[in-house]
Amino acid sequence: MINNIGIVDTRKVIKAINETYNYDFNDYALTSFKHRLIQFINNNNYNNIENFIQDILKNEINFEDFIDKILIDTTEMFRTPSFWRELRDKYLPKLASNRDLKIWIPHVTSGDDLFTLEIILFELGLSNNVHITVTGMSEKKLELIKKGGEYSLKKMEVGEANYKRYAGKFQLSNYYAVKNNYAYLDTSLIKNVSFKKGIITQDKSTSGFKLIIFQNHMIYFNQSLQDKVAITLIDNLVPAGILALGSGETLEYSSAMNKLQVIDKLEKIYKKKIG
Amino acid sequence: MEYKAVIIGGSAGSFQVVTKIISSLPKKYPLPVFLCLHRLKHIRSGFVEALSIKSQMPIEEPTDKQPIKSGKIYLAPANYHMYVELGNKFALSTEEPVNHSRPSIDLSFESVAYNYNRKAIGIILSGANRDGALGLKAIKNAGGLAIVQDPKECQVPTMTNASISATKVDHIFKTDEIIKFLLNLR
């Protein structure tokens, strides 16, 4: 069992991944990436890092599985209830009033934000006014979301508590069914969604969004990747379009900030400057 | 200066101790002080304000990638893990809770150990679970200094006892001794 790996070894793994699978993790935030890497290495019963690197170079690891496990998917439904309330009360009714609201949820690692948003839209009666594009790197995770996720009941309890604080109309349990101790969200909620596999920094095919929800993904990137991703997000927003980040995130230190205006400092809501 | 950072971890029964410690530190304390305290995840505001009442040092909850500065107190924000990252910055994370906790004291302490090595001081206070024990061990193993609040003085001694079992701590101090020690570092 490996308890920790140093920077040199982490860089070696990243280099091997890049050489074999042509995907670059160099600009991921180190600490969280390392945690997931250690988990992956231990779950796959490697006793030392050299063997793991050799297997990557020989293309003997399952890269889809690696991507699936390395991406952090442990957020919550209705995480930061005050943000979702604000979105419900101040933004969505206005944005969706003329039936052509395009929303992008990029780089998904779980269905949490998608289903949260869909429940809000459903309760506002706006589901049919909206089209949502969901992109993600992990095929496995996208497939899971399409099936309504597969939530432990404990995770649903967390979601239920958040939903109460959000002050929704019903109960979260109205939106899922339990089978064999797992909760599956109602897939009729996501009829207005297109799913696409894609890497965030390479995504050029999408555009014209009025709202992009990108919560708690920037934290897993270093500053330089944050800047690159911020530019991609901004490029895909219409002028005056809205970008929502997680409550602990900020673009204050980003070179992309000159293209944005902060409209809610607490909830981390930004607006694309016009022109 | 021998040290570069102080990190304090606490849970049940630690609020008054933390308040007493930070209120004793002068405005221009020469080190950054990190606080990783178990807190209600859904209450985002009020904690910094409550701690600030008696503190001369400015206190804030860092955002991701915020640069670390001496003379400031940083409180791990609700429902995030707080790490010190290379380049003297913070990083936040929504990875799974550890010891049922997010923020996890172990994870914060481990990142401090990794980045500051022997220039880190870790302090574990009163608390009702074992979070922090492995983190303090990581600081000690990296050559840093491990301090534990005297379990006899703790409202709930589970956390301090777990830390003392996990590693050979340098000092077991009462609150006043912790304060005296931190002030003597100047």
C-alpha cells in the first residue's frame, strides 16, 4: 500500500499518461490530484509506483477507468442552497422567459448540478423553455448520469437536507426511485439535455450560452489551466451571459477577469462584459 | 525565524480555546495561522465574524488559489477541504469527507506538512473524534513541531488523546502555555 507519493513520481505518472494516452494532467492542482492517484494505485493493487508507470507505458491500464476514478465527483445535490435559491429567484425566470435559454454544464463529473438545475426548472415550470448541453471527459460518468445516477442513500440524505434549506416545493424523494439500496433520479427530468464527450479546453463546437454552471471544478486546476478554461467558458457565453462558479472559487486572480464583471461576490456569479 | 506557519485543528470544545489563542496574538504576528475547525457545513457566514470579535489579526476564509500571507488567520471554509498548495497558495477541494469531516483536519495538516516540512507547527485542540491525529503525525514525520492541548484541560479529549497515541508529540500544553509558546516565536 502506498501512503504518499512525491512530486517527482507524480510528474512521472503524468508524463507517462501524456505519452501513452495523449492527455495532459500537468496543470491539475497537485494535492487533490495526488489523493485520487494514490487511491487509484492502491485500488489496483500496485505496490510501487514504478510498476504502475510501466503499466501505463505498456498501455496496460484501462484509461476510461482511470479518467473515471481520477475526476472528483463527490459534490452534492443542491450544494450551497443559497446559490440555487438566488438562481431560482433572480436569474432563471428572466433568462428563460423567451423559450430559448441555452445552458451549458461543462466538465461534468457527476449528475449533481444537472439534476439540481432540472428540478429547479421543473418547479418553475420552465423545463420546456430550456436546452441544456452537458459535456464531460468520462464516458462512464456520462452514461451513469443518463441513467439517473446511482446514488447511495446516504448521499441522497445529504441532498434532501440541502433541498430543504433551498426551500423547494416538494421533497427530493419525489424525484427519485430506490432500487437495491441505490437511488436513481427520474430521467424524464433530463429530456431537454444533449450529452457530449469532450475535454473542456478543447471544446470549440459549443457556443451561444446564456448561462454556464461550472461549480467546484476550477479548484482542481492550477492557475494557468484556470485561466485557459475561463477563456473557453467566456468565449462560449453570449454577451451579458452568466457564469456561476462554486462558493470557494474566484476568478479574482485570473487573467480572464477583464472580460467579466462580478455580479454576486458571495455566490460567485459573473457576467460577460458586452463588447 | 525557524518556522513558517502554524496550523491549529479543533472540534467540539475548541471554540473558546481558539478564541483565546488568537485574541492573544498581536496584529502583526510574523506567521500565517491556519485554522481547521469542524463546523456546520451549511452555515457559511458568522464564524469568521465570531472569531474576529476578539482577534487583532485579520481573519478570512480563503478562496481557492488565494496567496498566503504572514500576519493573517485563515479559517477553512464550510464544506471544503483546505490545502496549502505549491507556490504558497491555498487550494480547496470537495473530495469526500474524511473522518466524516469536510474540512478534514488530517488533510489540511498533511498538506501543511508536505509544503512546510520542518518549518510547520501543528496544534491539536479539544475534539470528539480522531480527525487530526494522522495529520499531526505527518507534521512530526516531516520534521515539524507537534503540539497537543493538555487532554486534562480539554472539554472533549478524544482528539488530543488520539494524537498523542499516533505520534510522539513535542509538547502537551495548557492553553496559556500554547499562547506563551506562540508569542515567544516572535
